[in-house]
Amino acid sequence: MERLVHKYIFYILYLISFNFYGQCNGSKDLCNKRYNEVAYLTTHNAFNSKQDSFLFPNQKSNITEQLNNGVRGLMIDVYDDNGSIVVYHAYKFLGNKPLSVYLNDIKYFLDNNPNEIITIILESYTTSNSIENEITQVGLLKYLHSQDVNSLWPKLQTMIDSNKRLVILSDKNDANEKQSWYHYIWDFAVENKYGEINCEFNRGNPTNSLFIFNHFITSFTGNKNNAKNVNSFKFLINNIIKCKDLKNKFPNFITVDFFETGESLDVVSKLNTIN
């Protein structure tokens, strides 16, 4: 009986150990891959959700639900509203919330999921100092990864071991020399044209280490019917492979509207197994 109890305890400890130490972003096979060798399901206008009562949303679920369901890249628009840092899409009256609300959600997730890495892609209409102040106030500063543009990205396991599991990329190039964690996105990434299904490079140098793979049809707002089609497994994986082969570039941030519609998470998982 005593041996059975010890065996049971060992099994429970093994499961706990595996949960916390045996995988990286959901798979042990990703632990030995570098950050730029991994694909991340990414939500376009992640904050702009029906669940948070934004009008003309791009997502059904809010950021907490997105993270809980496998999203690891978040596109967020940030504005300075008379000294308050808020998020909204194009027009404030369509819905807005303090940035700190979502940073707190991200911190809670990182606190409780020590083997997960998150990337925030900012469309910024404020300053790096304002972003730093928000990050500091919610306690996220300790998680920030700093990357030199001329250095290799670390492996996921290295980022997890060092607990530097939050990557910030911004389209505003105003970081001071102490803000090495505030990465100007077009020094690190290239994107394809957004708002349509295509393979053509847009902003950024094709030789940059990261590829933002925009895969959504939109002009001003998201469309669930479009998402149902373009997020289907066959359509999405075929388009990714076509562009990957055409441009000889591995796509890192698979960026979609209404991620819950279709099989975008399955596609990202598959892509990570074939890379």
C-alpha cells in the first residue's frame, strides 16, 4: 500500500513537472527552437472584441479568452487621450479602454503560465515613455525581453528559463537607450500587405528576422463570414505554404480576425511541426 501511495505521489509530481517544465508555448518540440523559428497565432486588433463591447469588432473574444485559447501574439492600437493611455480602433466613440486593463490581463496570464511566451505588436500613437510607465505600473517590466537587432534570437527554453517571456514590437521608433526592450518593429520584421489575401511584402526589409503574416480581409472592420472562409484549415495552410515557398520566409505571426472561427490554431500547430 505504501509503495502504491509513493508511486501515486510520484506520478502527480511528474504531471506537475511536465506542465511547468516539459513544454514551451504548448509543445515540448518548440523548446529548442529560436523565437524566430516558431509560428504564433496572432489576433488583429486583439482588443477590439465583441466581448468587451467594442463596435465593429475584429474579434469575438477578449484578450483573456484569446490567451486562454492559444493566441500568443496581440496587435494593439494605443493612443494618448489627454494623458491617459487608451486603446481603440480609429475612433474612440466606437469603444475604448485603458491600456492597463489589457496589460493586467497579460500579466495575470504570464504569472500563471510560466512556460508561455507572448508578443505584443503595437500601433502606437503615444510615446515609449508612456508605454513604459504603463508596463511598470502593472508589474510587467520583469518579463520584458531585450533583443539586439544583430544577434540571434534565443531559444524558447532560454526565454522561459530567464523569465523574459514578453516581447514588445512597436511601429514607433522613439525608444531611448535604456529601453532596449522596446523594439522598433521594422528593424526586426517584414509584413505582407494587410487587408487582403496575398504574399506581397509591404513594410520592413525581407531580410529581417521575423515575418508578420497578415491573413485577414478587412477595410474598416472584421467580417466573420470572410474569417470563416480564410481561417479554414485548408485555405489558411495552403496560403501560408504558398507564400513561404514563394518568399522563402517562415511566417511567425499568423494574424487573423475572429480567430475562433475556422481552424487557425490547428494551422499554427501544424506549421510548427513542419518547420
